[in-house]
Amino acid sequence: MECDEALRLMNEIFHQAMGEPLSNLHQDIFRCAWENRTYEEMELGYSPSHIREEGSKLFRVLGQKLSQPVNKRNFRAVLSNYAHHYCVGNSSSCRTDTLWIPRDPEFAQLDTLIDRGTKIILIHGEGGLGKTRLVRKYLERRSFTKTLIFQMGSDPEHLTSAKSLVSDWLSKIFGDKAGRDFMLNLMQLRVRLSDPQQFVGILIDDLDTALDGDSRFVPDCRDYVQLLETLSDPDIKAVTFLVSRTRLHEERLELDALAVEGLPLTAWQDYFQRSQLTAHTPALTEMWQTWAGNALAMRILATKIQQDLGGDVATAWQDGNRDLLHSGELQRLVARHFDDLHRIAPEAYRLLCRLGAYRYQEISHVPREGVECLLWDVANLQRHPLILQCLRDRSLLECRDNGKFWLHPMMRMEARRRLREDRSSWEMTHRKLAEFWLNSMTHVDRVEDALQILEAYYHYLEVSDYDKACDVLITLRPSRWGGQLQLGWLFYRFGEVQKISEAIHRIAPHLLNDTRLGLLFNLCGYIHRVAGDLTNAIEVHQRAHYIAKHNRSEDLKLSSLLNLGLCLMELWHIETALMLFRQTYHLAEQLQSEGYRLYSACCLAYLYACQDQPDAARSQLAGIDFTAPDRSASMMGRGYSRLFLAHTYRHLQEYNQALQAYQQTIRYAEEQEFSQIRAKGFHGLAQIYRMQGNLTLAREYHFKAISLLTAIGAKCDLAKAYAQLALTCQQMEDWEQAERYYQQARQMFSDIPAPRRVSWVDQLLGRSPRSSTVREGGHRVNSANSEETVDLGIDFNFGSI
């Protein structure tokens, strides 16, 4: 048995047991385990302990499904034996999905399109034809090394942007730290999908939700055009399937379309027979013709006849129910199905409508507890399983045998429409669901845990409770990094920058100017600064500072002053940055906040060294103590404090101490998973090695830094890294590369815009000599006068503290 064949079989077994296909991580673990590699040898972008945990889960599910002990040592033999005894067909795989009707002609058409190089395929047709199931089955059967599945959702009010989607893929699928710049993220995605060793299958479902009446993307979703242009690149090793009820008309996109039609009569006969109904009757043929073979209609009709009409197909078609069964509109049939349930089982009806409030997007299934929490008005707990079973028996609620539930998109649309009609029930349902998600996760170890908590934010958003939505983002939670972090910062740590940025911007206009909004502005400003959007970063940090003064929040005042100083330092407004760091330092002393005192002291020492004031820098260093305990010190703040300490030693030409400080910083960054700090540590090492004459090693560390900074989209740091690499290439007399990297650095600083940094790049490379000198980069270079003022349209007069 070959690995790909075994993986397909494992995927079908896992899908049946868990209600979803294998994740990309599980597929990678399976392949590595098939090659007899240990968990420690699996370099998959996760820690060995996490890989071991997920591998154990994989084999545990297999063992439970096959009712025998399965582990990493025997799973190959177990699968081979299972395939030999229980699997049928030439594919050596089991038909585990009883709802699946083979679609061999469509599969053949898809094969033809892919073999001729098609990159984007639109699967379209009316609702209920089984378009999504068709693509999911195709993804399982074809040899894709990875699958990326995204459901747009059926609610136009809360669509996920392409920016957020690409960020998700980079962080969760490829293990990269996604940045905030969409174009940089698209470039990184193109690189990932160009790997010749892989073949990626991508499904974007419910696309029509994002289309307007002309079948073009609505204004809020225009970024999908850029994403699809990237996915249509002939050099990438991926195929994208778009599932929609309507055609897509975007002139800039090249794609092929496959129109899905209804199932053949034989498929309906087979399904009715499996449902223990008479299959070969003229009545069934008439039904099939009336509904043009629609798969969802087939299931609803079979359930209706079996549950309510005595189980006789011919009688049901001839009696007074003929009008009900004869309607040619699927949505009307679904609505009547709801009406029947309302009359027969009102408790089940209320539950079904409430289930329409779930989003079924990032988290596509709901656990049993998430269903039962909606039965708050059914006091008798023994009735809960009976109510769920009623929905399942009538094919209204999808479920797998491990207790994962979801609604068919057309069922969800009708459920959501009816729930909206009762405003009190609408609000109560969303509040109950928000409480469920918040209580379901006490410790955040993975991005999936954070996404689960974020669902509560969306439910509060539905009822316009912006204060509660804000609380979801700023409440402190235990995490795998130790201590407690706000959910917003946890998303930043997981690389989900776009998602949290969008969440903040949606609620910020509706919040009062209290400290909670200030905390959101702090995070938002940090994200802007990393992305190189320094004007907006300064603006939101100023707003946080105003809120801090208005509400007399000293902690918020400290953080806003420090962050403003960091922004001005990036712009190379040294005097203003020094003023802000001095204010931070003195306020931290007054408040006995060791973390902020330490951070601002390291920043001051660094800038004094840059200004050729070694005595002032050493004086500042004398008061720095990393051993002093302080609850106010964040893990990120301690990492950056160490980094600026190393920078200071480098500028003072104390290279041994600088090397030691950089190495300590890099180790700390690796332990805490701070990619940006680690990259900046590599950047500092590269400069020291260049100053020591080891140009080859310097260039190696330049490239290490640039690789990490590109992945997270840290524009300012990336521009500085390119400038320093240009200088190293210049000293190696590689003039062509030096010019290339010089132009890249200069252009990036121009785009930010940071005019003083543009001048700094010119002076660093000896392109624009000036009389005054400021040291930045470990050697003396000409610079603009530090007293020179540049009008940025920003007020830096913060008054006394």
C-alpha cells in the first residue's frame, strides 16, 4: 500500500469520524510517520510536543473508528489490513459517506481542465445541487498535498476580507507570520504556492455572497480580485475551486466554469432505496423531473414521505400533498419544511431557527454543547437528545457520529431569516452563543482556540453590543506563553494581524473614550507601526494618550508615550523621540513601573549612542537591571529592551558585549516566538560581523533577517535591513547588488513615507554627504541636523506629566 493511497483512506475515515477532512498538519504528520520519522524529526513549523499531541489524536481517531488499538508503530499495518478486508472499488478506498452520490462525469471534466493548466475553476449552479460536496470529494480523491478550504458564509453583512483570508493561510497553513501589508502577503503566498514539491487544492465556498447584482465583487470584497489574480499565476502549483450559485463576471480574471446539473434518476432511486422507500415507481420519476434531480430536494422529499406521509411514494404523490411536493422552487420547499416542523415539533423548530445564528465560517461545525445551550427554555434535560434527534431524522440538521453539527447553507438562510423576525429571540440567541464560546475555552494554546473565543465578538456585534465585543478583545487570558494576554495581542502573536485589525476598526467608532478603547488603540497603533503606516500609528497612539489623560490612566499614558517614541524613532525624529522616552522614563519611576523604566532606558541609551553621546549612553546603561521583578513588564517589552541594549553596545563598539546581548535576545525571542525581535537580532549580528570584516557571515545574517521580516511584513525594519545589506555588498565590491538593495530600501522608506530615513539611506551609502554626523548602523555617517523640524501635521506637545 502506497503512502498517497493510505492517506486518502485515512482522510475518508477521519472525515466520517470527525465531520471534516484531515488538516494540512495532520496530512504532513501522516506522511512523515509513514516514512518512519520520529516526532522530533518532523520539521513542520511546530514544536515536537504539539506535533506529538496532534499525531496521537490522529491515531486515536483511527483506533476508535476501527475498534482496535492504533499507534504510530502499527498504523501502516492496520490501514493495509482494513483496506484489504473492507474496501471496494479500484481506488482501494472505502465509500464511507452514505450521502455521497458518485459524480464521475464531473470528476472527468475537472481532470481535463486541470491537466490543461487551468488555475481557477468556477463550480456554479442552483442551490442544493451538491456543488460543495462535489468539490470536497474531488479534493479528497485527487493527489493534493495540501487543501485550503474557506467558506465565505451566507451573511453579506459579515464577510471575511481577502486580506484576512490570506493572513489566515500564511499563518495556519504555512506557519508564516503574516504582516499587515496585503501585497507583501500576496507575494509571500505566491512564493509558498510555487513550491514544485507540492500541489495545493483550494476551495472558496459560497462565493455568491460576496457578489453584487452584476456578478461582480461588492466594494468591501474587491481585494478578492487581487487574490484570484495571484492564484491564477501560471507558475503556482495550485488549483482554486470557486463554488457559487451564480456566474462570476470580473474582466481581469481568467477562469473556466463547470455548470453542475441535477443527479440522474438512478441516483434518486438509489437514495430512496437506501432510505427504505419504494424507488422504481412512476411517481419518483415525476418527482425527479419536477426537481431536475436536485440533491437537497431529494433528501427533503425522502424525509417528508418517510416521516409524515406514511412512507409510500406513490400515495404521497397522488394525495393532497401533491401541491406541496410539486413546487419547483427549492427555497419554498425548504420554507414549507420549516412550517411543518413548527406545527409538529415547536421546540425543535425554535432550536433550528436559533442554529441559524452560528456563522459556520472559521469554525465550520458546532459541538453538541453548542447546540444544547440554545435549549435554554427546555428545562427537562432528558428532552434535549430527543429534540436533536428530531432534527436529524428530518434531514434538517447535519451531523457526524462524533457530535459535530452544522446546517446546510439553504437551511441556515431560512433559519436566520426566521430568527431575525423575532427581535427578542434574535438577541437572546446571540448572547447565549457568545457566552458559550467564552466559556468553552479557558486556556489559549493554538490559534484555533483564539478563533473560538473570537466567535463571541461576532455574536455581540450582531446585537450591537460594542462594549461586550470590546471586552472579548481586551480581556486577559492564560496562554501557552505563560502569564495572561489580551485576545487582541494573542492574535498578533499567532500572526493573525489582519483579523484583529479589522475587528478593532469595526467597533472603535462605537466606543466611548475610556481606557478600553485606549487599549485597543495601543494594539492598533503597534500593528500600523510594524506595517510601516507610521502616520496612522502616531494618530491612534495620540488618541490613546488623550484617553489616558482624560481618564487619568497612568498605565495607558506610559504605553502611549513609549509607543509614540518608537514611532518617532522609526521616522528618525531623534529629538522628539528622546523627549518622549524621557517622559516615559520619569513617569515610570514615579509609578515604580520597572518594565517601562527598563524599556525607555534602553531606548534612551540607544539614541544617545546614535547621537555620539557615549557618556550619556553609558550613564543610562548603568541603571539597567534585567533581574528586577516587575508585573508591569510585558514579555514583548522585555524582548525589545534586550534588543536595544544590544544595539547600544554595538554603537559604542563594545562588540563582545553586543554579541552576547544579541545572542541572549535571539534565544529569548525563540522561546517566546517573537519573530520580529529574532529578525532584528539577526540584523544586529550582521552589522557586527561586517564591522569585524567577516562580510560573508554578515551577508548570511542579513538574509536571515530579511526572510523573517518579509514574512511578517515589517516594512520599516525591512527597509533598514535592505540598506544595511546594500552597505555590506558595497564593501564586498558587489556593486550591482549594492545598488539593487539601496534602491529597495530607499523606495520602501519613500512609500512609508519617512523622508529623514530616505536621507539616512543616502548618507549610509555615501550618496549624499552632509556636514553634521549621527551614528546609526555602527559607524559614523552624515545625517540631517537633529534640530531640523519637519511638518508631519502632528501635534507632539503633550505637556507636563
